[in-house]
Amino acid sequence: MSDSQFEWFWQGSVTLVAFGPGAGQLVGRLQQQGIAVRDVRFSQGGVVLRVSIRTLRHLMRARRAYGIRFRVIERHGLPFLGQRLWRRKAFAVGAVAFVAILYVLSSIVWRVEIVGANGEDQEAELRQAAAEAGLKVGQWKSRLAEPAELAERMVARAPNYVWVGVQVTGSVATVRGIPKVPGVPKAAQAPCNIVATRPGVILDVQASRGRVLVKPNQWVQPGQVLISGLLTDKGPSVPASGHVFAEVWYTSQVSIPLRVATEGLTGAALSRDYLAVGGMRLRVWGFQEAPPAVYERDDETDWRIGQWRLPVQWVHATLYEVKPVVWQVDVAQARNEALVMAAADVRSLAGGEMAILGQSVLQERLDRGTLYATILTRVQQDIGAPAAIPDTAGAPTSEGAAQS
């Protein structure tokens, strides 16, 4: 007879005890008849063995032949499991309902994440475009269009984005967008001058149209005409264009604490395991009390059936204990950090392309564990900007060369 594990489970089996004078000969008789017997144990006054339900008729014949009695102590397999579930209908219905609810919950989008938006306005624009395209919280995943089609709909409804990508993982939909870069302003068509936007010392003038009125090493003030749109004193006017690079000075006030408080790992850690269902996590292992301050790292499985990701995943979390750590910074390190912060501050103030020519510490002082520094940063940048030619402006008076 077949001795496969699956058939034993499918047909069912029983573990029983055989009593009587011929109990010891029973196992040999069954094996001679080709009947599979498992888990045979001899004890005082009997034999414990496990047989398939389909072989019970052979045991009944052996009972009469050897004068033995049987007592069933365990039942195994699908037939007995079905009987137990039938007796516990409420439990069976609850288990089926639980699985059905999990499936339904995992078939709905519960969260829409926006990645790549610059500011709340762009995020709101992309979220609104996603909702109009059919991707929103509470939507059935089966009703969603293909990710490529969703992305096309969103790009059509979000004019400030050049690309949109959609990815649905479990019950979370992630929308990634690349905002459009503001275009380069078109060259002025009306006659205009190029004037200084900041005070500085002229380093280089690259005029493509108009009359240059300044020269290198000349100090200029904001609003001063650098490239004139008037080609002659009374001649025609053109839209001046070009680049005027100057050395501009920026002063930054920076404060650097000499004692820095942070957090460091102690080496102690504990693990926890969760059953992740949709957006919920049920802890199944690791109930130790966590330290007051921890850093958590999660490792989640990616169980799939083909391309479909299962709604139930396993999460292994490691909690590392952290404690406050105080770092002492010397004055030289604080000064270098102050220079870096001043450079970053100047980049945000200057805007556009610029190059740092040098930095100098004008003043520094220590007060209650903090270094206060005043830093001068010299940069090279284009200080020119178009401005309308005043109606009452006369011919500009400054050395220069006319270009067209």
C-alpha cells in the first residue's frame, strides 16, 4: 500500500494501543500482509502503533485471530480535522471571515505617498492630479489602471511636472514626480540697459549687445548702468545683453557651540517579529521591554505569488539602545565649521552661479562655550540685470566700447 505522507493526511490515520496475548505478533502479521505501520512502540501489556484508516479492516481480522483488543488514543488527518471544524462552526467561520477581511483590506489603497514634490503647493497639485486619475485613498486596486496609464493621466493634469511614476506596493501607492525646472527667461525684446544689482568691483565684462560703460577694477553701485542699450548719444537703442562679473563681499554672523550633544549606540539590542497585514503590524515574538531610547531597523519579507505581492508579510525589527553622547569641539574645528556655514549662507544669498574667491574671519569671540564669528566671504558672480531705459536719460558718460 502507498506510504506517502500526503495520502496518510488525506485518508486519515489513528494511533492506537493493542492489548492481549497476541499483541506482540500483530506487527509482524501486518507487515507480512504489506500493511504500512508507523510509530511502533512496545510497552508493558501492549503495542502502540499508527495505521491508516483504510487498513482498519485488517486489524479487525487480526483482533479475532489473535484475541486482542484496541483502544484509539489519537486521530490524525483531514477527515478528523473536518469533524473538529464542523463541531466548532463558529471558530471555522471566524477563521474564514478573518482571511476574507484581510484579503479585502489588502485590496484597497489606504495611503498615497507623494515623493519628489518641492513644497506643499506642488504636493497638493500632484495629489489632486492622482485623485482625478483615479488613484486615491479607498480605491480598489482592481479598478486602478496600469501604472503607465495612471502616470500619463497625472502628467496631463499636473502641468508643473515633466515626469510622474506610480508604484503600488501592498496597500500603499507611491507617486514619484519630477517638477519642471523654471525656464531660462527669454531675451528682452524691448530696448533696455544692463544695470548692477549689487555693489562690487568689476572683474570681467562680456557684452553681446550694447555699449559697455564700465571696466575691470571699477567699483559700481546697485542701479548703475553697466551695459547701455543706447549705442550712441542720440542714436538707436537696442536690448542690451551680456554678463558682467564682479567681486562681491558678503558678511555672515555665525555661532558654533563647542559642546555638541548627540546620541550613540551602546551595543545592546533586542529583536522583535511582526506579522504585517496591510498597514498593521501584529507582534508575535519579542515582548521584552525596550530601552527608553532606541534606534529601530526593520527587515521585511517580499512574499509573492507570481507578480502579486501577498498582503501578509513578516517583519523582523532590531532595536538598538542609544544613549546621549557629548562631543567636545576645539576652537580650530569650530572656526573651520563656521567658514563652511558662512559659505553655505552666501550661496543661498547670492543665487545663481557664483564662485568663492576667499574667506576671512573679521572677528571672533568665545562666550559660554560658543564661538561667535564674523566672516567676510568674497565671491565672483554676475551682477547684471536688464532694466528699462529711462525716458529722461541722457547719453551715458563713461569710458566704454560700442558693440552690436
